[in-house]
Amino acid sequence: MTIPRTHVEACAMLGVAHDADPSIVTDRHRRLSQLFHPDVNPGVSSAGLRMQEINAARELLLGEKAAPNEVDPTPARTARPRERSTALSPEARAREQRVSRTMHELPYGVYVLGTVRDGDPNVMVADWVMQVSHKPRLVAAAFEQDATSLANIRASRVFTVNLLAQETGMDLASAFLQPKDGSKISGRSGDAAAIRNKLDGVDYDTTPDGCPILHDTHAWCACEAEEFFAVGDHVLVTGRVIDGALIGEDEALTSVYTGWTYGG
């Protein structure tokens, strides 16, 4: 990922919601610094660039220069308190703070969902994916209502779930965070708003239906979409698992390791 230039790109870089409080932004910056700071990655040439990206995202979201990083090698587990909202009563503010902090602690896997439409494959990073039935084996995944991947699944009725590996998954996921349709990001124009192929330079195979299976992944499964449910601001898709395989011996990548969250 390159240096973020917009609010949306900065949120994607740090893995925070578009309306995240400054305390959440600061806490996420600290967590990512613990992973990528050059002081804890001696000899890794990309560490310096990654910290520039992380620092730029923090500056953009907070509107101030990031302080020098003092890296605590012990991973953080406690979210900092959110700032109060003057639009809520004291009781409602306290409840909102409790609920938000609780939801941020729910752990998720980090998945890349593969889809296809008219022979054109696509991928997206997703957290809200889980098994929901044994017989038959069903998984469910939640999509934003305007997601390209959701439109692809509605058209083709198939998708793949790639569970990323801990060792390589964060770099791989970073390449897929931005949407296929650049015009969905406010403030972009010209080439930045064009349709892009997120799989350029990525090694992958496909299922017989054409859905991507990443080479550098921990495990994958292929699914046939069964039902679509409108759930709040997302659409929940259930899929029958028809194939799958365990690829790597590394641990699976989860939000416990990355510090990223899509909850709150």
C-alpha cells in the first residue's frame, strides 16, 4: 500500500472505522507500530516505508504530526477510552462506550473472498465470515450493500474464502483493501477513479467456476451461494461449502495478531 492521501485510505491503512474517535486512531497506530517499526524489524528494508505509511495515516486522521514512536514490544490488548459525544446523555454515552469497546474486542479471522463475474475475477478483504451449519456445511459472510463482490456473487452464485497465513497475510491483505471501483472513494478522480485489477502481480489459481484461490494462503474453501439477507447496513450471504483445502502450516491470521478490527 502507498502513502494514504484521503480519509478513506488512511482508515483502511490503520483498520479503523471512518468515524473512529482519536483515541481509537492513536491506539491502532500504536499497535501497528509494535509490529512494523524498524526498531523491532532490524534488517527488514520495507519496515521504514511501512512506518511512513502508518504515520501518514495517523497524521491525516488526527490533523497533527505524529509523535516519535516509542515502541513497546508487548502487544497491546486494552482499547483506550473513546471520547464522549455531546449529542448523547451521560447514561447513553456510558452505554455506547461500553458496547463499542466490547465489540472492538471480538476476534475475527482475516479472509480474502474471491468472486467472479463474466470471467473477471475479484477479491476483497473480509472479517465477518464464519461457519453457521454442520449439515449441510454452510458459511456466512457479510458485505457492504454496494460491494463489487456482492454484485459478483448475486450474478455468479459462487465465491471462495481464503484464510490468510499469519506470516504473510498482512502484506497480502494490504494490497486488497481498496475497492475495485476507485470512484467509490470520495475525492478521487482521473486514473485513481478507474476500475483496477486487484489481482495484478498476485499468484493464484481458480476454481472451475473461475473464483480465485490464492497461492500464499493458509486455507481455502469454495462455496455456492444459497441465500441473501438484508441485515442492517450489510447483506449477509450464506454459502454451501463444496470444496476446500489446508495449504500452509503457519498459524492463521486473525485480528488478535493484526490489531485490526471491523467491529465497534
